[in-house]
Amino acid sequence: MKGWLAIVGLGPGSENLITPQVSKSLAEATDIVGYISYVNRLPQREGVMYHPSGNRVELDRARQALEMVATGQRVVIVTSGDPGVFAMASAVFEVIDDGPKIWCSFDIRVLPGVTAMLAAAARIGAPLGNDFCAINLSDNLKPWDLIEKRLRLALAADFVIACYNPQSKGRPDGFSKVLEVLNAECTGSRVLIFARAVFTVRESIRVVRLKDCLSEMVDMQTLIFIGASTSRVIKREGNCWVYTPRAVVL
Amino acid sequence: MKGWLAIVGLGPGSENLITPQVSKSLAEATDIVGYISYVNRLPQREGVMYHPSGNRVELDRARQALEMVATGQRVVIVTSGDPGVFAMASAVFEVIDDGPKIWCSFDIRVLPGVTAMLAAAARIGAPLGNDFCAINLSDNLKPWDLIEKRLRLALAADFVIACYNPQSKGRPDGFSKVLEVLNAECTGSRVLIFARAVFTVRESIRVVRLKDCLSEMVDMQTLIFIGASTSRVIKREGNCWVYTPRAVVL
């Protein structure tokens, strides 16, 4: 039997946001590999082997999956959101690039999903309505200096900025360093959005002007949007919408 | 009967990539509004009114939809990809911001989808594996100078750059101006990806080094990735994968 590997995105958390293509690959898998929280999201199916693992072992997980493909297994690596955005797809190709030549002949598919940024944007309006960028604030794999440089250039470009992985136990000051940069570069009326667990029952979304932002407003599960200078808030009963107009007049 | 509006993303083209949430809203709609090519993608359902319209009438289309919601209709605006990325969601909120106060009380939902950038990335490997940005190259609504400025800053940040809407009949030189900037700022070995109609039978994806790029390689339906300086190509029988490593060493 010929094995294959699918690296799939489960979306932000709701079953309603898993594509039929991803559901089909899960139904055909013999083995499911992934970070324990994502593997635990799936209903257990008889005859399937589940291989949950911890954080920060992406390369080991990728190798484990490829070795199972070599023995004819049909392997799915599950990720949250989209597999290509700060998730497992790049780790798999890093391992292939560095591994035995035979791995290049494997049947490997990446199945896209709704990444956190798109899900969070949808819940608050249309903050990504103009040009935007996505920055992973974790400095595990790149120096903080580069993150800060990218942040400053993104502000100069007036991109809407989606920040992933803003903080963790090992980086308690991650977001306060971002606030320092923003306070130096932007006016206090700049709009920020803090989104957590979108499209789930635990959903929380806050819209806050920069002058009122505190570093305590984020944790590792928070997706942050830094609005462009043109981003606007529409107030309504009980809450608001945020959007970034398509047009820019210089 | 209380009306509502859902602005939904149909993904890149394959039915397999439409989320269950979007399918459900289409099944409940009384009226479906959108650019003619996207409305035509849907199977016709009895009892539903279809309102296809042409290009460049986004604001009229948004107003038409909101006026139907006011009369109790259940309206879906369909877009390709994700509704919040260079699509209809921002147009709807622009119209609401400028419209009668009552529109703010309407039940309006944005339902996310797989945007072209995520779909194209999945088909070629993991080009978005590090920080990235998305730029709409159309200068209908913003001056070319701003687009060029954003492009230069994005290159300085070493973002992977996803370019939407690179060319059109009215802008035949759109992409050649991008190539001029790239040739001035990058080495000839920089990796570009030209993706068209991904996840459909007409799919075409080309990976080309900057020195071999020609402006004829794009049309309005092409999604272009400009790799980061760190993006890598893995050659394999008949084709290749492209990925951007997660780590950056300065």
C-alpha cells in the first residue's frame, strides 16, 4: 500500500470551519500526528493510531510522520488554522530538504485552512480590508531585533499588522516591547484588536485604542491586529465593527 | 421575518474548500448577491433570487444587499477566497459607515474562507513559512506610489510577499513595474511563484527565479509570491516544492 502525508489545517476551532477536503483526509488516515491540543480536538475513530506530542518538537514530529509514510501509512499532521501559516508545513519541508532523497518522491499534500487572522477579522468586521502583513512575535527561531525591525517597517508601510504568538511563559514581556514601539511610532488613537478563541463559546474580542492598551491584555492564545492609520471603528449597540477602507488617498 | 446579511468566502474555486458554515448560509439564503463569476459558481436553487453584477460596482452591490436586509430578506454576498481580503467585506462596512443609522442594528456576519494566498501556498509547499505580507497591486483605489513604497518596505523587512490582482486590461504594465523594483532590490536568484486557478482542473503553478521572470507570466487571475531571501526550492521528479524556513539567523 502506498503511503501518503497530508498536512492539514483544522481552522480556528469550530467544526463548521473545517473544509470538506480536510474532513475527507482525516477519514482516510491510518495515523494522526500533531500537537496534543489539536489531536484532542478530533473525535476518536476506531482503527486509527493517534500520535499526540508536545510543543517545540515540530522537527521530530515531521520526521516521525515521514517515517510512517515510508512504511505505507496514510498520515495526517493536524494543525490549528492553516498549516502553512506559523504551523507545521514549513517544518515538514525543512526536514525533507535535510533528509534522505527518497522523501522527495513521497505523496505529500498541504490542505489549507482558515488561519486565525482571517477568522478573527471576520468576527469583528473587515480590519484586513487593505494591504496587511502577518508577523510571528515568537523569538524562539529568530532574533527579537528582526521582529522589531519588521514591525517598524510594517508601520512605515501602513500595513494592517496581524501579530501571532505574542507572549508565552518564557517571553512574558513580548507584547510590552511591541507597545513601546507603537507608542513611539503611532498616535494614541490607533485601533488595536485583541481576539481570543474566535468562533468558539469562549470567544473574546476587544477593540482598544493604543493609548488604553496594556500588555496584560494578551496571552499566547491572543491574535492581535494593529490597525492601519486609516482603520475605522463603527460603534453600535453593545459592541462595534472595525474595518479598513479599500481606498487610500495620499 | 428578520433579515440578515452574510458576506461569505467561497474559497479558491473547489467545492471541497467551501466551509460547512458557508454552505449552511447559502442553503438558508433568500437572495444571493455578487460578482457574476462567483454567483455562477453556485448550483441554482429554486425559490432563491440571484443578483449577479459586474466588476467595480462593489459599493452599489453592498447597498443593494443592505436594502434587501431592511425588507426582511436573508441575503448572502458571495466572494472568491476570503471576504475580508481584497473582497466585499470592507465595501459593506464602508457603506454602513456612510449610511442610515439603522443599518448598524442589522444582523451582519462575515464568514471566512480560504483566501487565494493560502490555497496557492498549500499547492507548492510552504512559501508562507515565515513572516509575510499581502499587497493588492491594483491602483484603482490607491496611488501606484503607495504600492511601490509598500513593496520596497516589504522587501526591506524580508517578508514573503503575496501579490493580488497584478494586472488588468486597464493596467497592462502592472507587473513589469514590480519587476523593475525587484531587479533593483534583489539578486537574480530570488524565487517567485506564479499561481493560477489553484485546486481546479485548470491549475497552473510556475516557480521562476527573478532573473528569468517576464511580465507576460501574469494576468489578472495570477497570484504571485515573491519569496523572502531565505525561501528555498526543493527539486523533485517533474516539479518542485518551495518553502520558507521558520528560523532566521542574522
